[in-house]
Amino acid sequence: MKNMLRNTMLLVLLALAINSCLKYDDLRENPNQPNSVPPSLIFTQLTPGVESSFRDTYERMQYHLWIATDNVFSPNFSSGFGGSFSYGDLRNIDKMIEEGENVGANEYAILGKFYKAYTYLEMTRRMGDVPLSEAVQGVDNPTPKYDSQKSVYIQSLNWLDEANQELGEFITNNPGAILEGDLYFNGNLKQWQRLINAYTIRILISLSKRESDADVNVKGRFANIISNSAQYPLLTGLGDNAQFTYSNADGFRQTYNPDQAVYRDAVVYAGTYIDMLKNYEDPRLMKVADPTKDALDANPDEVAVRADFNSYAGADISANGTENSSKKLDGDFSFPHFDKYWNYVGQPGIFMSYWEQELHIAEAAQRGWITEDAEAHYNNGVTASMEFYSVDAAEISTYLTSKQPYIAGAAGLTRILEQKYLAFAENSNQESFFTTRRTGVPTYIFSDENSITKYPVRWTYPTSEDSDNRDNYRAALRAQFGAEVDDRDQVIWLLKD
């Protein structure tokens, strides 16, 4: 990332500011302590983070499996689904807007709408109905009512649209303005406008089961963005990715860090991911994985081994933990590509990518929402993902013409969704999970060894709600599920057929 030193200094200043200034509920006048914070510091702290390299969430999505030598447990897909309300972030957004207005930096108020939409959407897509209209009122209303998930989506989509419109006007009226505190685009506001619209497309495609709801107007909103490129600029290529470059500096370390030897010995690839790459003879396989030790030991010609799809194998994520541990020790599984990942830089962490945008547009075209050329956007998305992994152009062309070319109809929709799964590997946080939850593609592997036999539907509400906001909490459960039941199997409005 450009100006890494400047951003590192921002993070250090941010840490100091958070410790001394950002506990807004506790602020008291103190002549020796500042009672205001530059909006840029709050903006940096609020910037959506990235998850890349190995994370438990990527094991959940069956890209990886953790097999430590002294750990013979199978993955438990039922854990990690306890939700939380991001009230702290929402208060900080309000404070950022206030501080921006105090110093005449209106860009922070505009981007505050994007951050509000993002924060509420991340809560509601996990849990369902959440407080919005009465949220963050503090002592004036410590027990906010829950807003319906539908109304949260409508309000958030409206905020996103307003943020795009207002940011476009701000850019026109303030040419050359630089966004301070920007960790993604080095202050380029036009890039943030593109990101807002690409993110809106992400949210709209996630509403595919609600495409006929006239109040939400999913198809109309989507078509409006696509047909008005001047008003709704989108990402144009890999250079527009919202991404984070790693280093060995504090705050910039990735999980594939050479100092983390325990990760290097424990993380293998899962068969769900590796088998799809192998079945489609996908050249990304050789870029992300090393051949198994068995394959390398059997043939002294390492170049030939690495070029052979049969040299790679993923762990059966549904198998017994002892069995997988034994197979790992025997050299049966592929590890992440050593040269690519096990250094201080690895690959960038991605929040939002050009390939995601293009595959979403391809899906929308395939569903008949828009008149765009689905094949062109499919090719754009797959090409961009492969270019991210430095796949040779000739290999990309072969893949798109003979291995996995665009096809029409229901089979074509499945192909687009499978390509999303492959492209989402180790980036874009949990978008892969949300896509599979919505579509069933790809088919996750489960067994009794996994503790469950299907993937979760939702996150549960914070346990404190039953004591701190009992009446509204239980009313929300009854309104959504017909009973006061709060578990991961309850189907939220977003996912109802």
C-alpha cells in the first residue's frame, strides 16, 4: 500500500487517541486532555477491516483445515455464531460526523452514511431484525426496539445511494480534495465513490430471494446503478480494489507470517476447495498450493510435479480428526504455497474487489435483472481473479474457452457461483459464506464428525439482550420466527423463499 509509513503513523496516533479521547460516554472537561479528535483518526479506526490468510472463518468456508500435531479434533461448524451489536462503531460514526462538521470537512459526514449502512447491514445479515431507529440513544433510551430486517435494508440502501450522490457532488465542487486517514486509496475520494457503489451491488445481489419485493426494489436499484455509469461509477480493474498490503510492521502483519511456525505446520487446504480447482483444471491451484509431500517424493522432476493437477490433494473436512492428522503426517495433503505466502508480504488482504463486482453483475444478468452481457462480466471476473494470482494470460484464455467457459441457463448460474467461491478464497471476509448460505453453491461437506450436518442460517443475538432489553428482544423473536427461540437454525427474512 502506498505511503505505508504515513499510515503506520496514523495507526499509532489512532491507538493513542482511542485510549485517551474516544470513550465518548466518559468524556469530561480536562484542561490537560484533548476533548476533540481529528475526524481522520476516527475514519481510520472505522475503516472496514480485512480477513485474509488463514482464519477460523475460512475453515468454516472449507478453504482450509487446521491440523496441529497435538490436535485431533474435527472442525466444529456450530461455533462462532454469537452475534453482537456494533453500538461503539455507531457512536464513533456520529462523533466522526460531528468532528468533521466542526472543522468544515464535510466528506466525513458523507462517508459516515456509508459507514452507517455498512455497520447496520453487517449486523442484520447475521442476526435478522436489529435496533436502528432507536439505537445509540444512550440513557435517553437504553432499551431500543428492533426494526424489521426489511426496513433496515431499505434504510441502509437509501444511505448508500445518498452517500454516492453527495460524494459525487463533493468531488465536483472540491477538485483535488484528499481524504485524510484513508488506508485503502491514499486519499482518493473517487475511489471511495466507486467502492460505495460496488458495495451496494454486493448488498443488492445478496437480496436475490427478495427480488420481487416492490418496497425494496432490488432489480430497479441494481439496474439504475448499471445503466448510469456517470452517476454511479464502479470499479474498473484490479487497481481499484479496496485492499490492504501487509508488512512486518505493527498493525500490518498477516497470518501467513514466517514468525508463526505453528501456522506453517498446521494449516492445510480443504478438499472442498482443492477438488474444485482440480476438477476444473484451474491454474490458480498451482499458485495457491504446494504439491503433497507424497507427490514430490515420488518424482524428482519438481517442475513436472507442480504442473500436474494430480499432485495436489485437500483434506476431507468431514473425516475423523485422528485420520486427518495421520494423513497430514504421512504427506497426503497440500499446504499453502510456501514461496507465495510465508513471508512478511504474502498477498494483499481484500475488502472489496473488482472480480467480486463483475461476478455479481454476471449473476444479476443471468437472473434477468439487467440487460448486460453476462458472459462479458463473467469473463471479466474470472480473468481479474486469475490476474490477481499472476496466472499467465494464455492459461486464462484456455480456461475461459475450453475449461470453464460461460454457459447460459441454470447451469450457467451455478458456474458463476462456483467461480465466486474460487475467487473469494482468503479474501472479502465472509462473502463466500454468505453466498453459499443464500444459494447452496458450492455444496459444503458435513458429517457427524463436524458436530453438525448443515451450515448455520444465522447468528444468535447477544445474550445480554434477554436481561437488558428483554421485552423488545423477545418481541423481535416472535415477529420473525413465531416463537421466542433464538438459535442459528431460524430463517431470517433475507433468506426466506
